[in-house]
Amino acid sequence: MRRSIWVGFDLREAAAFAVAKHSIRRHCHVPIPIHGLEIEDLRARGLYTRPTSRFGIGLWDEISQAPMSTEFSISRFLAPILAKEGWALFMDSDMLVRRNISNLFALADPAKAVMCVKHNHAPHETVKMDGQTQTQYSRKNWSSLVLFQADHPANKALTLDMINSLPGRDLHRFCWLEDKHIGELPIEWNWLAGHSDPTIDPAIVHFTSGFPLMTGYENQPYADEWRNQLRDWSLK
């Protein structure tokens, strides 16, 4: 079965993107291709046509009438279309991979269209990262790491028109799928720093509120390990 990895890219989080890719490769020696989802490239290819405008230092999604905390807030749903076949893993850039990513693909259930950690995440703070609005929506953080089975029949309903026209809150809750097609991954594969059970040994740490280079997030769990990976990447 073909496998691919798609990591969200936002220029403001270039260091996080570098660590995500580097930490994947550090633990996995199988040649799984890793791609960045860059919004301008996707626009140039005619795949991403959603109207957006500048909103502070971020973007405003005209369709959702809501801020986008990253440039890949919506483009993540293009991963199965870009992959065309097999299992396509999408992950946010603000993640630190601590185990062999092949072990995550080994959890893929062929009966499911997507697989994710089914968080019950309702943060109390109203601001995250570099002053971005902390938005609330159904199934929050489910879509921050997703295994998409690109050729599952249920995913044929996820079209370019849908991705470019529906409100983000609908896409993030996997509106094109019945619940029976949404499989569950163990929480250690998308462990939320500062939110998930601290007794769990995470396979992937997700710095969902802000990654360790951001002011106020320097001392969160696994921040030193993240900085070590950034240092290791910069020396290569």
C-alpha cells in the first residue's frame, strides 16, 4: 500500500515545519515521501481557490467568516486528493515525532476512510500561538493529524469544490463521512502539550497552543527535546 506524508507549511512556522520533517526522518528509515502543503503553490496549481484576506498577522477565511490560525487550516483536506491512492498522513507543522512513523501507518484500518485521535479538547484560553484567536468548533484537533485512505469510496465525496466552498468548521468535523468511517488512533499519536494526560509517553507531541520558539511557550513539556531537534537539523 502506498504511503505519503503531508505537513502543513506556514512561513511564520518555518522552524516548526523543519523540526516536524527532521523528527520524522530521524526515527523512520523507510523512504516514505514527505511533502509540504504550501498555500501559494496550491493556488498556482488551481487546487486552492478559497477567498481569504489578511487578518492581523494571519488570514481571514471569507467563507467561514472566521480567522485562520495557519495558512494550512483548510488546505490539509487536499492531502488525499494530492496523494491519489493509499494512506496519506496529514499533520500540523507544530509537532515533534518521537517514534517510527511506520508504526502509525501500521494502525491503519482498511475499513476506515480516515483515522485520527478523537480528542475532547475545549481549551479555556481565547488566544494561542502568536496572538491568534483560539477558535472553538466541533471535534477540535481531530483534523490536526489524520490518516486519510485516499481511495476509500467514502472519500470520493471530498471534492475540490467542497474543500473550496464549505465553512472550515464543517470540514474539520469530517462532514462528508458517516461516523462509522472515522477510525480512532491512540492518543499518544497526537498528544497535546499542556492538555493531554501527562502520564502518557507520547509518540507525537503536538504543541497546539504554541511551539517552543514562541514567547510564553518556551518551558512547556518536551520543549527542550524540540529545541534539540531544531539544533540537530540546523547542523545538517
